[in-house]
Amino acid sequence: MHEMSIAEGIIQVLEEQAKTQNYSRVKTVWLEIGPLAMIETEALSFCFEAVTRSTLAEGATLNIINTKGEAFCMQCLKNVPVTQRFDSCPECGSHQLQLTSGEEMRIKELEVE
């Protein structure tokens, strides 16, 4: 389950930023996650709760913002929505798509003290 290592990485980022941004407690974390990031959000929420114990984020709320996937179609030269890898272009049916968004996972916002 790679969600555990992702949750641990989030805590590591929060602790590093706490030193440079001078905060001592994280109350809320907003994460943006794309549909193609291959992250099970329920598992990530469970792991986040587990790894935050005895850290500056203990008891913090994790809010997940689901973003949309998008690709550039090399056949019809349009940006088109995609929901999974290897989708075909909804405009022309081509499979020559280059992903432009939807694979990301980033910390969008924090509420800290």
C-alpha cells in the first residue's frame, strides 16, 4: 500500500515547512489529487490519520480535492477531458493523447497555528 509512504511524505513536508514558516501545529490539510495519480483516497485518509499520531499534525483534518484529468489530442489538436489512462479522444476517437493534467498530488493549502 503506497498510500502509507505518501502519508509519511506529507508529514515530512509539513515538518520541514514548520521550521521555515514558523508554525507548531497543523489543523487542516487540503490535498489536490488527480484521477490518474493512482492513489486510493480512502486508504490515504486512513494512513494519514495513523501517521499523524505524535506529530505536529495529530488530529488534523485531511480534505481531498479531486481534480480533473486532461490530455492534448495530437490528432485533432484539442485539449480534452480524460478519466483514465488510455482513454480515447472524445472528439475524434484517437488514442494519440498526451496527458497534461490529472497525475498530480499536491498540498494545496494548510491551516496552521
